[in-house]
Amino acid sequence: MHTPLGSSNLPQPMAIYAIKKGEESSERLQQRFKKQVQKSGLLKLLRERSNYKKPLTRRLQRIRALKREGYRNQNRKTQFYSNM
């Protein structure tokens, strides 16, 4: 199936850069750059794409969702009683 350009789910490529401002130190410049990279979500996306994940069956998705819901309910109970 062919999709026209720009309509895919992939984010558009963008350049991330940091230009030194006045008397800014190299460490501060590096921190600013790292923050921009983290905000863009680029590293997260690259980590997800680094290894192929086989799509889950609906049955497995449902089982995992129910398990997650159980953990959340259990956590809510402990949070409620910890405040007393």
C-alpha cells in the first residue's frame, strides 16, 4: 500500500541544534542541547525502532491490559491507606 508523502505516522525530520549565547559555558550549552533532544522525543523513538517488536495478538493485549488494571487498582488501595 502506498501512502502520499506527509501522511504517514512518522514524524517529520528536524534538526536539533544549540548555538552558544554570549558568555555561556560549554557545559551549559551541552545541557541545553540535551534538553532539546529529550523534549523532541527523538531518542525514545530511536530506542523503540532499534529492535523489531512483533505485533501482539488481541488476546495478549487484553490479558496485559487486565493485568495492568489490576496492578493499578492494587496501587491505588495502598496509596489511599498510606495517607492515614
